[in-house]
Amino acid sequence: MFIALEGIDTSGKSTQIALLKEVSPHALFTKEPGGTPLGQALRQKVLHEHLSPSAQFLLFLADRALHLEEVLKPNTHRLVFSDRSLISGLAYAPYPLEQALELHRAHGLLEVLPDRVFVFELKSQALKERLQAKSKDKIEVRGLEFLERTQERILQACQLLRVCTHILDATLSPQSLNRSILEHLSGDD
């Protein structure tokens, strides 16, 4: 089963990945972008160098192609948790969602979709507070409105792909969020 944790920056995905590692030691944990050595280098380039939004998108597309071939396809028989997935790739794209989806389709990047997606949703005030409390990378400096628009696009991308989606309140405690994830995965939803 392929589980994707989605949400805008500061929503708590990485914290949940760390908690899930404690209860699922046999699962495979990955991330997009950056789930392969080359992907890590591409991620660093995008997050820390000045690139146009189109160049960022194309580098992330390259990362996604590599991640699909080297990580996702060989592990379809395993439990896989991913910090982001192609859903974020669609949501952060500098194009309309349908156009970004067609670019993914044209390159064969829709072969493995998440079986379940957990979207960590942040309201404006909580997002603003979290952003003020940390240093920002090249994507986060685009501001509050950009991240709010991206959050909405994450939800739209889930609908467009017709993936099983659970929307979680990212302001809940990490332990509450983790319990909710585990309950959904155990079928108690």
C-alpha cells in the first residue's frame, strides 16, 4: 500500500513521518522530491538556488520520474509512506492543474498513484504563525497567499486523481494526528 502525506510547508508531514517510523519499522519511507540520491541533489538546487518556476517544475518532474522507477515501482508489494507525492507536484506547478497533469501523463508518471492520501490542512492564522517561526526556503518566501492557493490545489489534485483522501486538521497535536492516521489505516474510519 502506498500512503502519501500531503500538505503545504510547515503542516507537520515530517513530524508524522517520524512518528510513523516508530510504529511501522518494516515500512519503506521516502519523499518527493528527494527520495533518491539524485533527487536529493535536485531538491537542494530547487530550494536554495534562484530558478524560474518552470525550471523548478521540470527538475521536480525529473525527480518524480526517477523516484517512480527506482523507489515506487520496485516496492509496490510493500507498505510505503511518502512525504509528498505527485499530488504536490501538481499543486506546486506553475500551470493549471489539468496542464500539469497532462505533462505528468505525457511522461508516464501516473503509473503508481497513492492508495491513500492524508492532507494536513492549515488555516491562514496557523500557517502565518508557523511561517514566522522558521527560516524560509525559496518556495516558502513566495508568501502566505501562494501557500494557501497551493493548499487548495493539493485538495483539487486529490479530486482530479480520484485518490482516497483524508483531510486532517494540522493544528491538532502530533499525537492526535498520528492516532487519526493509524485509525484510518486500520479501517476504523
